[in-house]
Amino acid sequence: MTLEIIIIFSYFLGSIPFGFLLTKFFLKKDIREIGSGNIGATNALRTGNKFIGYATLFLDTIKAVIPVLFVKVYFIEYLYITSLCVFLGHVFPIWLKFKGGKGVATYIGILFCINIYLGISFCIIWLITFFIFKYSSLSSLLGSLSIPIINFIIFNEEVIFFFIIMFVLIFYTHRENIKRLLNRSESKTKIY
């Protein structure tokens, strides 16, 4: 019974659409009708309100930290299933007909809980890529691709499969961005 409760709790916490809620509450707008239509932090920045963008980033990260850290302390054997459920909740939220965000902020929260050095590695690669190319999507893709490699080479090759699954899911959520990157029509992002 414990596993079922953890799965349900993790999914529902992950499925809270903070970008959607903050934009609705503060701007009285539907974020799905702004920019890319995505509910995540990058599109929340496109509202022109940096508070909403950064608050979305923070809350989408924290909603992963809460269940993953709890499970890491009390039910370590369910760490990866919890992480996956939180992520899937964000990407496929029941509240928005299973059309959610791209999962990057939530993945960052997961990484910091699993191994703080993986979280730091992701952020460093994301920042370097972003400051060179100015594409949030490319930064997210390269950051998520680097994690299974870094984990395999430096940390624990036994869980590499989990990080490969996460990269595949992030690749899937960025499929439209990838098309635009290849066509050179992807929008650059201002984060400051």
C-alpha cells in the first residue's frame, strides 16, 4: 500500500501547474495562449513578468524536491519511481488534460535530491550552453543528455538507465523545439 500512496502523491504534487496558476492569478491570462503555450518557467518569462517566470521555476523545482527528499529519507527503495512520477505529473497533469510543461525545472529538483553534484553539473552545462547560444531548449537538451554520461563516468553506473529514460522524456517534450532549432527558427530566451 505504501508504494501506491507514494506514486499517487508524487504524481499529484508534480501535476500542480504553477505557471498556469500564477499567470491566471496575477495577470488574469491563460499561459497556454502566450508564447509557446507551454506552462513552464521559460514560457512564464515570456509573459513579461519576471516574478512569474522565476516563481514558476522555483515552485516547479520545489514540487519535485518535497516528495523525492521525503522518499529518500524514509523509503529509499522507491526513490526512482517517485522521481519518475513527479516528473510525469508535471509533463502530463490531469488538471490540464495531460498537457503540461517540459519538465526541466522539475528534473533539476529531482537531480539535486538524488545527487547534488548531478544537479550542479546540469546547471553548469545549462548555463554554459545558454550563454553561448541563448536557447533555453538547447541548454535543457544538452544538460539532460550530459547527466547519464556524467553519472556513468563519475558516480554510479547502476542507475544510468533511469537518467537515460529522463533524457528520452525531455527529448520528447522538446520535439517541437528540436524542429525549430534544426530550421533555425527557435526563439532565443532572455533570462534577465
